[in-house]
Amino acid sequence: MRKRIAVSIAVLTLIATAAFADVRGKVTYPDGTPYVKAAVTIKSASGASATVYTGSDGLFIHPGIPAGEYVLEVRTPRDAKEQKVVVTSQQYTDVAPVRVN
């Protein structure tokens, strides 16, 4: 029983200290106007990915991304852009605005 409790505490400690951040940014047209419904996909080296879409303000947020290196891909019907993103243990990882056509 004590061994189970010790293992449970160790697992909970690992989960509590794991580094996660919300990755957020903005997608715009070249003139700075927000781009609505751009697909924003974050991809890990292992091949895992998640996609969200920009809102009416061009903003997106990928919540709870584990610390590490990723590729962020922004897709519209006429354009696609990729950039590297390094997620750290801070609450947010802000991505520079992405301009698309």
C-alpha cells in the first residue's frame, strides 16, 4: 500500500511540474486586416498535430502544449506558411503575426 502511495505521489509530482504553455498568435492579410478562419496547425517532431482556426479578430490559441520544439503551419485557400516555435514553461508562447494572402 505504501509503495502505491509513493508511486502515485511521484506521478502527480511529474504531472504538476510538467511544462505546458498556450501557444497564441494572430494571422492577418498583408495590410494587417485580421484573417478569419485560417487553419493553424501545430506539429511535433513525433508527428502529432492539432489544428485550430482563427477567430473574427484573426487570433488563435493552442492551449496546453507541452514544452518542446514544434512547427506551426498556417493555411488559407491561397497560401501556406510554416515557422518553428519553441514552447517553454512560461504560461504563454507568443508567435509573431503571420501575414498571408
